[in-house]
Amino acid sequence: MELIKALPEDCLSSILCFTSPHDACRSSKVSPEFQSAADSDVVWEKFLPSDYHRIVADSVPGLEFSSKKELYRKLCDSVLVDGGRKRLKLEKLSGKKCYELSARDLSITWSSESMYWTWTSLPESRFSEVAVLRTMSWLEIQGKINTQMLTPNTKYGAYLVMKISGRAFGLDLMPSEVSVQVGNKEECLNTAYLRRRKNSHVEFMETLMYGHRTEALKSMVAGGGGEGRLPAEREDGWLEIEIGEFFSGEKSEEVKMGLKEVKGHHLKAGLIVHGIEIRPKH
């Protein structure tokens, strides 16, 4: 301990720069000297994203902070960027970036036509608007992000964040196709079901109208449908379904993520699209 006290603060700060945000916070309890070093801007600038200046300038509303540690904490709580169309959040323990693309930041086929989709605000949404499928046979949603916006050398998962209304129908008569493609690499395909709890009347009507076609429809999907991924409930009350995963390397590549069901030609309604979240997989 006496040796630690003898080290200058800038030396301790340099040592802590090679640790993690979690370790820096823990080390602050070792001694007053470590606490002073662990709170320094030198340490927390190392943990901030390399493009944090751009993030601060692009944040909505503007971010105010008195230290780099305070800025790190605010980014861990999430901040809206790109005019409120995206949400950035840092993982508290690792500092890795997570992004959520709002419904307005996605390409949703025919979403500008009020006959098929409506745009509305929800109090539980982190964005100003969500997209609600009124009724349509063609469902296609796609998001894009560049790997330079993400943390390098990190495995990411992409998830469609959504809800399914009580009056929904036709969403799970056949699997939807989900896909992720990085640059010009081969597209990774899978299947998913947009399931929700059905009331007996809706279930009876769907069986009556489409029951004899269900197995035939499944055979039209890549992979024959399989078991298919199912939505999982999140802590924030929304549902999410995994679209796929990819690796964010050192070079700049565009990542395309999407969900579509365009082969069944049956009417669908009741899907509420919040966005697509891209976060590290552990």
C-alpha cells in the first residue's frame, strides 16, 4: 500500500487506462489515491467511444456534463442521436456500443401509405413515433448500419423490437424470413414466428380461413420453416425477436438486417414496430 501511495496520480491513471470501466470503479475503493486517479478524465476518456465528440454534438437534446466519467454514465443511460432517429447506449461494464434504429430509421414497405400503416406515439416508446400495421399482405422491414458506428472486433446480435396488438391476425400463419448480411458476404437466413396469444374467436377464424394452407405456406419459406424463432419479452415491456448475428471488424462495412413475409399473400395486421436493436452478444 505504501508503494501505491508513492506513485504519482498520472502513473496510476495510466495503469487504470488498461483496465475496464468496471475495474476502474472497483479500484476507487482501494485508497484515496486510486479514487482520485479512477475519477480522472484521462481514465474515462480512454473508456469513451473514439467518436464521442461526434456523439455529443449529434445528441438530442444536447448533453451537458462536468467530467468524462459523468459523460460515460449518461451514455450508459442512453441518448438519442441523428435527430432522434437512433438511440445509442453504452454497456456499463465494457463500454461497448449498442444502437437502436427507430421505426422511422427503417425501410418499411408501403409505410407511407395510411391504408396499410399508421404512425403514432406511445408513452412507453423511447422514440417519438412507432409504426403500426393496419392491414396488408406484404410485410418487409429492413434496417442498415455501418460497422464503423459500432465497437470494433465485437460479435453483435440484431433484434426486431415490437409489440403485437390484441386485434392482430395473420402474423404467424407462416414463418417470416429473417436475415443479416455484412458487406458483400453471403446473406445469413433464418425463420421466425410473430406469435402472440390469440383469443378463441381469432384462432377459430384463422383456422377456418387458412388452416388447410398452413403447411403448404411453410414449405415456401427458406429452410422449410423449421421451428422458427419466437419473440421474447424484454424488461422494458416490449417484445424482441432475433434477426441474426454478425461480427463487427476493423474495416467499414454496411450491415443489412431484415424481416419479411411476402410469400403467403394473406392479410396481416396488428404488428407494432418500435425499431431494430443492435447490441453485443456475450
